Amino acid sequence: MSARPPALLTLRGIGKSFFGVRVLDGVDLDVAPGEVHAVVGENGAGKSTLMKIVSGGYAPDTGTIEFAGQPRVFGGPRDAQRAGIGIIHQEFNLLPERTVAENVYLGHEPKRRGLVDRRQMLSRTAELLATIGETDLPAEAVVGRLGVAQQQVVEIAKALALDARLLIMDEPTAALADHEVELLYGLVRRLQQQGIGLLYVSHRLTEVFDLSDRITVLKDGRLVRTMPTADATAEDVVRQMVGRELSSYYPDRAVPADIGAVRLTVRGGGNRKLRDVDLDLRAGEVLGIGGLQGSGRSALARALFGVEPFTSGVVTIDGRPTRLRSPRAATRAGLAYVTEDRKGEGIVGRQSVLDNALLASRAVVPARSGRAARTARVRELLAAVEVRAAGDDQEIRFLSGGNQQKVVLARWLALDPLILLFDEPTRGIDVGAKSAIHDLVRRLARAGAAVLMISSELPELLGMSDRLLVMRDGRVAGELPAGATEEDVLALAVGTVREAAA
Amino acid sequence: MQLVQRRPLPPQLSRVRAGGLLPLLAILAVLLVLVAVRQPDFLAPASLMSFLGRSAPIILLAAGQYFVIVSGEFDLSVGSLVTAQVVVAARLIDSDPSRTWPVVLVLLAGGVLVGLVNGLITTRLRVPSFITTLGMFLILVGAVYLWSDGAPKGGLSEEFRRFGRRAFEDVPVLGRIPYALVVLLVLATLAVLLMRSDFGRILVAVGDNARTAALSGARVARTRTIAFMLSGLAAAVAAILIGGYSGVSFQAGAGLEFGAITAVVLGGVALGGGRGSVAGAMLGALTLELLFTLMNFYGVSGALRPTVQGAIILFAVAVSTRRSTSR
């Protein structure tokens, strides 16, 4: 063995099956103190299961876990926590009405004579935050008022308060705006300096390469390779993840002949979150919407789809003024909306794949044309978007994010929508499924649909859009043509340049 | 839009659906064996038919309650609705056979109307259904007492009562088929068909995730309101059968709402909505009735019924929560 310090965590031959399906098979992995070890793989590759095994959520069927030099069998997440393994989930587990300190010490508050010692709790929290360089975050701040990035810091502090020596971070940047990612980088570095080992799960290869010391690629539950990050290239990693070359990341843009008539216009659109929005959306084009979180990107899609309708201004569809007062009205007017919050409002988790794909058809189209034909058509669509499931009666919540998203797409395609609104269509989706969705979006546009696509991932936004609107503070800050750079978008989004005269 | 056609996903496997009801069918079988051991006569066709006829009201109420529960709500008003309907029917008919059919229609319409009010208050005024229907329960109890000055008045006609207590006699093999059983079979079939229709699938989707359903174009408030109306309708039919079988009293529907909820939960339907079948709910009701019959045969005091019901509810919910979170 090399001169590497003794490993903090050593996994050997970890295997796990659910209902006879092998999701992990003979995985070896180790993490040294102070090391950032990235784990990458498509959804369904076994990353989440592996993380749950390390953090005590599942017991492995085979293999051994050694932590801090001792073999361990975790009876549950609490066992793992007590041993010093913390996990930061994508979705935070914080009490929004309580202070930072109360959250950090939730369940193990420092006591004095049986009562919670608030002063000590505050000072200890402040110390803890100082050790990770977060001196700007007051221990008495109410968590619900903090930004997402700061809430993440609270989650991390919470794990450290339990003396975590290994932190698992599951898609830590998924919820962060681009400028917040930098802050996380700094935090990860400081955790490293403290000798804390990090298992870092992410779809974003940029981060993985920026942060990690080693990369482990999983595919179909097996370990493909563990390599020092310095020796790896992004192309290698992607190839190993998907098992094939991804020749080009984005499909070709529209050529002028593809672009048709104006389908949808908004003039002076406004509501509680939006002001003076003007917008033209043409058949055959993909209109990208950029901007920071909270800039009104999602509010725009939701206003168009009648979720929180415009209260002022005029919307026209194919030249006719139209009021879209509810999602139902919007659906009937030929709109479709793929939401950002897939779990909360995109899928009906405990229903089957088929029921999910039929949902919109059943809700808005009377089944006069024959239910069998409709079901057959939806089955074809599910196959065409290449949903991978055990069967179309499988509950959708057991599918990977990418496959869930494809089912949601099939649901809308069944209605032959003319205008598609996509809000973060590839968030939390693996590389392979991502490019499949990109292709599909482009094919829909080419077939004549008007597409509006919101994305926080700048490369995706720039790669997909024929034209871009950037939002800031509920307004359209400016328009950019295809071929704009990330700097152009960011400048408009944060307002460092004068707005284009619009 | 032309998308490449691929091999479709494997179609539905029926075993998955039937699998959900297997534990319940097993319990039912065990209870039947226990009953048969104690009282072999019970399994004679005629007595079995009578048992099914007697169980018809609670099975119908369970089906009605199922619609509401699977959509994510509760209906606590059905018990007092049954009482109110029986008392109202007696006073309106006042032993005059010619009024039978008009009053039957009034009862059915009244049940639907109470459901409509429950539904509108819950969905439009956003009062939790637990409270809405609890309020309705109290309003109906009070209104019936007020309207009848504390004692049931009038009487049911024989024409009215036959639904609940007469049967097709001298049927080959089966012996007798109670009218109530015929009503049950027809309505149960309709309920199963309804749950296979677009409305039924949307109802379950609304109970599972109302946000997603709304964003897919479903009319969530309307769907839930219809569920309450179906529950009211089921209560009206149950009232007609119960009035016929056991006559007029202020106790006619007492406790039936909990009986129905217990049955639904026992039938594998998740409280909070989104999971379970109407067939399961009705089988749950049948199981519950058989259990009470068994307790009766074994000489267990009838006073224990609420206790048993309470224990079943707690146990069934605990099991179903465990099942749905264990993965």
C-alpha cells in the first residue's frame, strides 16, 4: 500500500439487493481523513444506496464497513451519527421557525440543571461556525429567513456538533445559485483542513473536478474505477458513467427555416412576483430563461401556466387574447408545464408509471375517442421517451429522477401541446437521461412546438437556447442571442451592466 | 410529433393488484373457519345470504367512505346522516304506502345534498374535512331531535321496509337472496367500474398528490366534492336498508362512520389518500362484520365492539404506515 494515511472509512465488497434486484455488487471504497472523495454515476447506478449504507439507513447484504479502524454494523442512522458519520441531504432537515443554534443542537441541547442552557448553546454554535470560517452567520438567526446556502451551512454545523469525522454530501449544489457554489467550495476546503473526510455525490462534473481528490465511478451497481482526480479527464469520467461516448452535449440549434410564427406573446405582464414582462415565443424555437434564483424565472412559467396568473397585462396565443386563469385553462389552451419540483408537484408518487403518464389526458380530455386507443398511445410515448421501469404498473416513486421526468414528459406529449414550459427539466438527472431530454426538447421544437426553458445551469441554458431572456427582480433584464457567453448572462442577471434598451 | 417507436414497457401484471388484497382474504378465510367450527349452520347458503344482506349497509358505507378517504379527506357525518334519513323517512311516509317512492327519491337527493355541502365547505372554505363533517354530524343530530321533538314520529311503510328485510325466497341452491344483497351487488359493481374510469383514477391521484393533479389540469375541488356526494348517496342507500331491517330509532346510524372508516382502513386503504381499492374497502367491511358475528357466536359481549374497532383501526394504520415507508 502507498503512503496514504490510514483510511477513515473502508468499504469492502458491499452488496445490496431489493426484491431480488442487485443494486450494489461488490463495491470497495475508502476515504482518508481530509480527503474529498467524489462518487459519480448515472441515476440508478447505486450512489444513493451506497450513501444510505454508509450512513446507516440500509444494512448491506454483503461486505464490511470499517470506520476509524473498527469494523462497524450500523443498526440505523443514529448509530452512524454516533460513530461520527454525518449526511447532508439534498433536501434540508431543518426547523424553519427556530434559530441556527437551536437547529444545530436539536435533540442534544447543552443542559444546565436539567434546562436548556441557551447561552452556552449560542456560544458553542458560534465557535463551531467559526471553526468552519462562517463568522457572518449569527447563531441566533432564525433559519427560515436564511438563504439556501446558509441553511446548508447550518446542516453542516449540525453534523459537526455531533463530532462528525466523515460527511456525506448528496448533490450539495443542486439547490444553490451559481454564486453560492463558490461559498460552498470554500467551506469544503475548510472542512478538509480540519481532517474531515468527505464523500461527495454530484452530477455536476465541474464541481467534482474542482473539489475532489479522487473520483469513484459507479455504473449499474458496480464500481467502474477509482482514480485520482489529477489523472482523470471529464471525457473519461462521462464515458465510464454512461458506458459510451457522448459525442456532443447539445443537439443542433434551430435554423431560421425552423422558426415559425409567434405563438405566444405577453405584454406588460405582472403579478405579485413579476413586473412589466414582455415576451414573444415562436413556434420552433427554444427560448431560454436565465437569471438567479428568485429573479422571477419560475414565477414567469407559473404565471403563463395559470398557477399564479398574471394580474395585469395581456397574453395572446396565436394572436388571440387569452386568459390563463388556472392550469386547467392553460392545458386546454395547448400549454404544458414541466415543473421544477418533480417530487412535490410533478409526479403522483404512489401511482403507477402508466397512471402518471395518463394523468393529464384523463383530467382534461373526455375519453370519447376510446380509452384503449389512448392508453396504447401513451404506452408508445413511454417507450419512445425510453422510460426504464420494471413495468408500466411500477410505482413511479421507485424510478430514478431521469425516468420520472421522462414519464412527466410523456404525460404532456399525449396532449400534443403547442407550447411547452420547462422549469429546470434536467435538475437532479444523470448525464445520460439529461442528453436524452435535451434531444427530446429539441425534437419537439423542430416538430413545431414553442418551447420556453428555464435552467440554472448556464452551459445547458446556453447550449439549448435559440434566444435567451435574462430575468432580474421580476423583470426581463435583457435579451441575448444564441452564442452569448456565460459572462453575458451573469452580467444581466446580477445587474452589473445597463439593461439593453428593451 | 414523430418519435421513434420502441418496444412498449411490459403491461400491467395482475398479481401486483391482487397481492394487495391477499392478507385481507386470508383473514376473511380464517374468520370463516372459526365461525364454521363454532356454528357450522352459519355456512348454510340461506344463512350466509342473510348475513350478506345484513352486511350490505356497512359495506355500502365503506364504499362511500372509500371515495372520500382515497381523495385525502374524511367523512364523519355518515352515521348521523343515516339516523337523520331514517327518522325523516318515517315522518314523511307516515305509514302511507303511496309515499314510498317519492320519499326514497327525497332521501337519495338529501344524501347527495349533504355531501355537496360537506364538499363545498371543505374545498371552497378550506375547512379541514375532519372538522367540516364533524360539524355536519352535530348539526344533523341536533336538527333531527329538534324536528321530531325528541321522539321519532310517523312510521315506515311496508313497501319501504321490504328493501331492508325481504328477499327473493325459494331460490335454487342459494335458498334466498335478500333484496339488500341485490342492491349491494349492483352498487358495488358500479363502484368498481367508477374507480376504473377516468374519474376514479383522478380521484386517487388527487388523494396522492393534489398539487400534481391540479398542475396536470385536474379539478381538485370538484373531484373531492363529488367524493363527498358519493359518500352521502351511499349513506342514503344504507339508511333505506337499515330503516327496513331494524326500523326507526335515533340509534339507527350511531357509530356507523367509525365502522366505515375502520372497514376502509382494514381494507388496505391509506388514510390521507392515494392508495387502496374500493373492493378492498368493501371486503374490509365484510371482514369486520364477520368478526363481530364471530364474537357474538363465542359469547363476547357486544359492549366490546367499539374497543375492538378502535384496536383494529390503530393496528391497521400502523401496519399500512410501516408498509408504505419501509422502502
